[in-house]
Amino acid sequence: MRLHLLGIPHTVTHPAWTHCAFTQKVLKFSRMMRPYGYEVWHYGVEGSQSGATVDVDLMCQEEHQKLLGHRYRHDRLYGDDAQDQSAVYRQWNLYAREALRDRVEPGDLILLPFGHAHAGAVRGLEPLKDGAVGAIESGIGYYDCLLPWRIYESYAVRHAAMGREGRHGVSLESARLEFTIPNYYDLEDWPFRPGDRSDGPVVFLGRWTEGKGLRIIREMARARPDIPFLLAGQGDRTLWDPWPKNVTDLGVLGEERERILNMARCIVAPSRYVEPFCGSVVEAQLCGVPAITSDFGAFAETIQHGITGYRCNTMSQFVAALDKVGRLNRRAIRKRAERLWALPRVGRLYHDAFQVCAERLANKAFPASGW
């Protein structure tokens, strides 16, 4: 089976785009799946470092930045450019559609890691119409889905999407295919460095938005002026001024994230919406760092309460957890993270899912209509 992997239209598949979780999934995907014998074709912007068998450059970086309307800037929210009717999306999908039409063959599978954002590349595509070629949303971390074949990154987002669609399940006779497979990480990117960090800082890595719980972090810092807080990520800094004196803004971090995590007492992620995954808390656990999070969404799957961190419902619980995390076993946190989210383990789950897709495609069973 050949896999045709679409990149994220408003970014470049490159390590520099570390703050886009969807881009990072594309970046690591080929490295994860090629050992299982897959031929991966990546479709993206010139300069991509996808590790795919074949890179299909849909446009050069000069054209890409012209269509974006600005030069590449990693200190701004990438999500501001994630507009599926924008000039860059329309042109990117047009190029992708033409490239796919010329390259896909019966039995191939097209991977859409960004759902509706790729609709223009595949909707009505001739090779999909007879069901011999399939398409699948390959890492759903959003709630408005496009295709009948789907891979969700958590059960939280799977159940939220089903509820949004008014469904209570899926029958074995359905033309749908739905899998739940977590995000995946290269252990070399997140080394475990043993040692006591009970006097280390509290770290936040994420978008500076209301939904990420920045106000809660501010109140935690005010309640514990003896503990340093280090905050980093993209977004508007003015929304939560003034910050307590024990809070340091690190700006936008790249590869330094691993160093910051390995000096941390814990990571904090008090998100106020149903997190589909929240990769920063998994990256932290790969470094052996416990997490303090909300008690809903994907945190119910990624955080073992009292073992790898604490899930909290009230401000008093968030503040109390700042001391309790120091008693957790950091080596055990790392071991669990290795077992759940390392590339080889997650690659096997994707391989199993793709084998099911291959069986359906052998019978020309991709439901090409109705989406």
C-alpha cells in the first residue's frame, strides 16, 4: 500500500514549525511508517524535511509566503493562517488535487491530517469515485470531521465528534472506519535526565489563549510566590497583564523546550476546553516530568491521577498539586510514556489500521459519496 500524505497548507513540514502540532505529526509520520514497509509520498512546500519516500513540492517557499501574505514568523499564532478559504489554501489544494490525480493508483490511501482544510484536494477526485482508492483523516484533533474513514488522536475527541454528529456508536456493518490512535514521539527528542527537580520551576508550553487556562496559571503563581513559573508559546501577552514577579515569559521556544522541561518541577495545562490531546504534557512525561491539568478531555487518557500527575477541578486543587508532584516517581513517568507514545508502538497501531483499510480497498469499498 502506498500512502499519500498531505502536508499542512499554511506551514512547511520542517522542524522549525515546532509549534504546530499537526505539522509535527506530518513531520514524524514517514519516519514512523517506512519501517513497516510503506511507501510514503509527501505533498507539501519546497524545503520540507518529511523523511518520505518521495517529496512532491506543490509550491516554492516564495509563492507560499506571497499567498500567506507575510514572511514566515514563528512568534505569531500559526492558527491565524489556518483559513480553508484563504488564497494559500485554495491554491495549495488545487496543486495537491492535480498532483494526486496523476499519482494515485488502486489500493493507495490518501491521508488527510487536517480534515476539512484538505477537502478541496480530494472532494470529487476521480480515483476515489470507484472506491479502489481510499482517503482517511489520519490524526483527528478537532471536532468537525470530513471523511467516513477516520483516525482520532484520543477517545475524548472521538466521543466529542460523535456527539456533535448525533451518533451513539458505529455498527460493524457500517461503511465507516474509525480508529483511535495517539500521537507519536521520537524518544531521542525527549531524553530522560534523572535527578530531583522538586525545587524546579513550573512550566507552561502552549498557545497564550484564554482556552489554555492562562488566568488559572496566573492565580497559581500569585498563590505560590516562592515557586518560579516559566511560560512559553505563541500568542498575545497583553491579555493577562500584570503577571506576578515570579513569572518569566520565555517567548517562543524551539529545541530549547527539552532543556526547559528537564529542569521543571512539573508542567501545568489547565485548559478550559476539551483537549483533543495536548502534546506538551506528553512531551513532559517523556522527560519524566509530571503534569498538573484539568480533569476532562484527553487528560483523562494521558494523565494517571496521583501517578503521572494530578487532574484538578478547583483552584485549591491546582495550588495543592504544586507540592504533591514532588512525590511522584519521575522514572516511572518516563517508562509509561515510552510504552504508550514511542514511534514503534504507535506505528504498529497505524499499521493495523491501514491493514483494515487495505482489506476494504481490495473490495473497492471506500464510500466515496456523501461527504
